Amino acid sequence: MKNETDMSEVKSIAKMLLMTDVHETKFSPMVVQHPFTSSGIVVLPEKDNKDFRPVDITQDRDNLQAWRKAVSSAIDHTENPYEIYTIVNKPYGLIFLKYASPHLSKKDFSEILASAWIMCEAPHNDPDVDLGKLVAMFQSADSRILMDEDEYREFQGLGDTLTVYRGVTAYNAENVKALSWTLNRQTAEWFAHRFGEDGTVYEATIAKEHIYALFNGRNESEVIVDPKYLTDITEAQDMASDFILSQ
């Protein structure tokens, strides 16, 4: 990681991603997969730059080239890597960071990682950024930049050993040893039962030294851990059972 960000290289990485194929889905052209757009219908300026028109970049090569030219120009006009990150399609934030990281300062890397992690709906399921790479990213980041002041203060006050929880459903039942856990059991219960799922809550123990960040931005008391140091992973007893037993 560099002492100072090399913006020229970061812009080159962004433009490389811009030139990748637009992958259509069964909902195309409205929904596509691409690092810089989630829709095949984009808006381009008219020649006079006063009006805009919607175009389909999945069916017309000229429209695709015009769109890429417009996005490339936007990349050229950015002044820092976070500005580039903000125009990247959010599910691709971690991919952008993966390729840009050798050219980023630790500060810029940490700022983008914190946002990219929170904005990505299912970071553990990204085939281009595997578990080992995610752990390495958090190990390389500056925890004081990953977290805001309140989060860092709470993080500093955590005990040496903590009990953490993770709620899974049929969708991610095989992904228990993951980075994302919570200090709040009720949050884990919510994840286990959202969408009407009959999921499972797990609890585990981990030393604070293997926790890289605490995020409260979504009121989830989320902790980012190195999963290989989780111990005593067991299914947590149902909260309703706890209530009955306490009577």
C-alpha cells in the first residue's frame, strides 16, 4: 500500500472495469450487471448538452460507446479515489477496491473499504473477493479510519473476550464461519427470521484482538472478525425458550 494514492493508476483501474462487458439478465434491459451501471437504460446528454435522452446500451453499440465515453470523462474529472468509488455500481465496490488497492494510501483504502462493506448486500458471496482476501483487506486497513468516533470509542471499550452472534437462513446456511457477526443477539435473530425464514442463530466466542471493526451505521452492532479464531460455535437456544425457562 502506498504512502500517497496514485490517482493516475486508480483512474486506469476504473477505466479497465468500465470496458468490461455488460452482462444481461432475464430482466434486461432494465437490469444488467456491470461495474458502473445496474441498468441497460442510461441517460446521455444531447449534443447541445442542455437536454438528456434515455438510451439502451445493451442493443446499440454506438450508445454503449457514448455511455462509456461519458463515464470515462466523469472518472477523469474526479479528484480523489473516493469520488471514483461513488460512481461505481455498489455491488462492485469491493472488486474496485481489490484492483485499486496497490495504488491507494492506507487512509483512502480504509475509507473505501468501510463504505464498500456496508453498501454491499452480500459481501461474503462475491466470487471475485473471497474470504481470505476480505480478511486481508481488514487486516491492512486502519481501524481508526474504518470506524467513526463513536464506533471506535465503543470498540476500544470492548472486553478482551466477547460472545458474538450470527443469524443465517437457508440462503447462507453454509456460511457460518464468516467475517460478519453481531454483539446483539436480537439482531442475529432478525437476520435468521427475515423474509419469513426459519433460520438459525449461532453464537461463538472470540478474542478482541481478532476483531477488526465495529459498525453501528445500520444499528446492527456488527463486528468484523477473523473467522478462523472463532471458538465454541454452537446453535444459540431460541429466545422464546429462554423466556419459558426463566418462568
